Amino acid sequence: MRLGRVVGTVVATRKDETLVGSKLLVVQLFTLSELKSHVSTEQPEYVVAVDSVGAGVGEVVLVVLGSVASRIISEPRAPIDAAVVGIVDEVEVEEFAEGSGTS
């Protein structure tokens, strides 16, 4: 799974019949450095994802990528490779030095 922010929606009046009725969202995916610093230092990565949880623009969401994303609808042949599967309330990223352990 990846974390991202919904930055827009997609309207497609003509699409594969298995996607009819599906809400499509544009999601900007986060990197670990962006989660830690809240600053984007890399070229943004975007995906168009099928929404299964009623997410809206501005919300932080959980996104699954790849063939597993197509499992959110009942049609196994659906051409889905990204799906929003959760709306995130909070993210905590703990800082620790590489190689250090907790004993």
C-alpha cells in the first residue's frame, strides 16, 4: 500500500463497461521523505485510482497498486491498477538512526 493525497477527480463519459458507476480520483503519492518533512523534494507521482471508500479532494488516503486493486469490484476483468481503499486519520513517522534497535 502507498499513502497519497486526493488532488482531483476524473470524469470519463466513455469508459470500459466494468468501470461504469466507479468514481475516479487523481492521487498524488507520497514518498517517505515527504511524510517525515511535509515538504516535497522530488517530482510528484500521480495515479488515477478507483475510489472504494468515498474519499474526497484534499484527503490523505491508502492506495493499493497492481492487480490486487481490481479486487475492489466484483468484475475480475476490470482494467484497474490503482484503488483507494482507506481514508487516513493520522500518520506518525518515527525518526531513528539506521542500525539502532530497540531492546
